[in-house]
Amino acid sequence: MIDATYEDRRTGRTLPVQLDFQHPFLIIHREGGAELDRWNWRDVAPVPGPFPDDRLRLGLSADAHAVLAVADADRLLTLAHGAGMVQPVHREHRSRREIPLYIWIGGAILSLIIMLRVVLPALASTLAPHVPDWLQARIGDQVQILATAFLTREGGNRHCAAPTGREALLKLSGRLPDSQGLRLHIIDSDLPNAFALPGGHVSVTTALMDRADGPDAVLGVLGHELGHLHHGHSMERVMRYGLSSALISMVVGDVGGGVLAVGVSQIVESEFSQDQERQADQFALDALRQARVSPAGLSKLFAAIRDEHPEADGVLAEWMGSHPTLTERITTLDRAAAGTRTQGETLTGEEWAALRAICKQPVPVLPASAAKPD
């Protein structure tokens, strides 16, 4: 046997030991002769130094937690050779590389992106159909309140329900099949948008109506959002962003409800997948055809948006975004409009004007008895 020192790098403790060979192992004995450990000699190699005592260090890896400090290296190698073992001094360990911090950070970000873009959408699409109606309605009610507060312009009317405008809106939506139970909202907003929420909520902003050349376009928008409700897209989107907000909240924390606010803004501003948008467009076309209303108005609305935001169109936008290109949708609508047989106007001129003024509440008139004397 040969004397050596067993060094525990984790605790800094050392232990005198004796070494022996039993092919193919290096046997490590305590001073009393009890076996402490055995290492496969083919896995043993010198540990790179320098060391203050110039003794040879052997270990199972370059950064092993335990090493053997051997003073008489020549004798050790002679014993190994006598036992038919290959000398380890001709090999070097491959040090386990320290992974740079930026790789850890990049991996974490990539994992988060995969969770947000792949895992959570798949989970949401699986779970959404199983959410009971009463819970969908409750979720939709809460998100609608937050979305209205988020979108309403500064100083705008949060309760757009002027009676004549409301009557016109109900008359317009009545042209759509299966529109019973819809909960319609007009939001006084500078953002041209429309969205549907679970529980039958459908919202259209005044900015979007201002870009429509008539009620037929608004009816097409309502039909499109009704299509999202019909196919269950809205619950899936709410669940997807709810899960995303929860994940982000766990990762970065939620200070003052900031993550919740971001989640609501994403729900009302984000887009569906291209397949979902095409399904909703087709639903709107079928609904307009059944109502004997031309989709030309909706086509003109899309054209106005395209002219206002040309960057939202084109092949690159289709590849990077989730909507089909506006040009593709306009072409589809124009093709359908050519074969549509219309029947009557959806709203009269007065009704259309009332709908556009639905957020402008009439000024109350004081009775004569309440007038102040001069």
C-alpha cells in the first residue's frame, strides 16, 4: 500500500488514507484498514493544479469534490503497472465547463417564450371548451368592465346608451341569425377596435364606427365577432392571456395589478390566429348572406384601415402576424359581394346617425319650476 491524503473539497476536511489496487479499481482504505471508497482506475486522472505542496492530485473529474493527494507518485504508478493498470498521467480530465450567465438567461427567456407561444395556447384550446357557461359569463362580465375602463378615452362616456342609439343598435344586430342573448356595447374610444368576450359580450368602439361608411359595415363587424363567440375563440383567448398573465406574475411579480392590466389590454387588442380569423370571416359572410346584406360595406371598412395602416398588410405582415392580410380579406369579401342579393336597408339615415351618436347623452332640460329667477 501507499500513503495518501483524501481531501474533501466541499468541507475542506482531509483524511489520511492508504491506497491499493484490485483490478480494475483503486481501493482507498482508512488508516485502520476499512475501505473508504473505490474508484475505477480508467476514470482516474490527474487534477490540474498548481498546488502549494506540489503533490500529485488524482480525481474522477477535474472539478471532483474529492481528490487524492499523493506524495510518491512514482511508486503509485509502479503499483498500478504491476496490477496491470494503465497509467492515468497520460490522460487529462475534460473539465465540466461553467455555463456563462448569458446562456442561462437566454435559455430562461427561450423557455418563457415557448411557454407563452406554444404550451399555454395549446393548454387554453384544450381547456376552453370545458369551461361551464356560468363561469364564462362571470369571466366575461369582469373583463368587459376592465376593458371598457381601459379603452374609454379621457373624459369619454363609459355608458354609451342613448335610447335612440340603443334602439338602432338592437335593430341592426337583429338582422343577424342567432343574435339573441348578445350583450352589445359601444365604447367611446379613440382606438378603432371590436372584440368579443365570453358570456355573449360584443363591443365596438366609436373610432371604428367613425371609419365605417354605413351600418352594413358595422353589421359585418358584429357578425365577425359573433363568429368568434360561435366557435369558442373568445374563451380560448381569455384563458390564454389569463394563463400568460399568471405565468408572468409568478416570474416577475405583480406590482399594483400591472400584470392584470397588461392581460386585459392584450385580450382586447390582440389578434386571433389566421385560421380563427378566417372562420369568423366566413361566419360573418354566411350571416350577411342570410340577412340579405352585402359585405361590400365591411370590405370598404377593411380598405380604409389598410390605407390608414399600410404596414399591417403584405406578405411579411401575414407571416409575422396572426391576421390574414387585409388584401386577402378584402378580395374574399368583394367576391362574396358580387353574388349577394340584398333586401332593404339595415338602418335608415336617422337611425344610423342615432347609432353614431349613442355616446352623446342629451343635455337634460330643467322644468320651468326649477329655473332660477333672474
